[in-house]
Amino acid sequence: MRPSPRIRVLVAEGDSRVRQGLRGILEGQEWIQVVGEAENGRIALEMVGQLQPDVLILEVTPLLIDGVEATRRVSTQYPQTRVLALSVYRDEDHVSEMLRAGARGYLLKDDAEIDLVSAIRGVSMGLAFLSPDIIGVVLEDWRRAIC
């Protein structure tokens, strides 16, 4: 039986310590391959074009090109790469903007140590992932949209 392919992940995060922490979590998984790191959205976009990762972990805060614009461009130009937003922001504006831009998941940095691996697995398979604290925000936004 042939081993299943590794999920190729690119990490775009402005704080080098956070990038190293994420890499440390991911390198412990034999089915994940970290193919690169970017310190801002502009570099992340260039690297997505070159490396064609399965999942881009993208910090929501402005990184020369903000997370929303970078997500929009990746979703349009590289639809095979799924974006997992990584954020400290729990408010409706940030969450809604990222999801509308095409992010397949929204992970709070507080939850990364516990949920990062399952978020990547789900997003890479085309499923959505939301940190538990974000679900209420998304539901409220959805309720307003349909009422």
C-alpha cells in the first residue's frame, strides 16, 4: 500500500517566534510538510505561486498585503491552495471578511496548540474549520444575513 501524500503547508506569520512555534507543532506530524515560511502577505503570495502548498496558514493582521486581500488573491489565482486564517481577532468584522474572501478556516492563535493539526487536516480535505469561540460569531452573522 502506497503511503498517502503529505499535506504541504506554507506558514505566513509576522512574528518569527510564532512561526517557529507553528513549525514546531507541524514538524511533529509525519503527514505534514512545511514547505516554507513568509513574514508578510506579499511574500506569501509569491511563495504560493512557486511552492503550490495545499494549505496556507495566513495571519489576519496586515502583513504589507493584509490577510483579507492575500486570501482573496490566493483563492482566485491558486484555488488548489486552501487558506486557514490565523488570528487573535474574535470580532465579526475580521472573521466575516476572511471567510468572505475565501478562507476555508479561521483559527484563533489561542487555540493553535490544540487545534492546528486538525484544522489543517480538515481544510486540506475541503472542509471548513472554525475555532469554537468563532462559531457564535459566524452564526450571528448568518442569522442577520437571512433575516
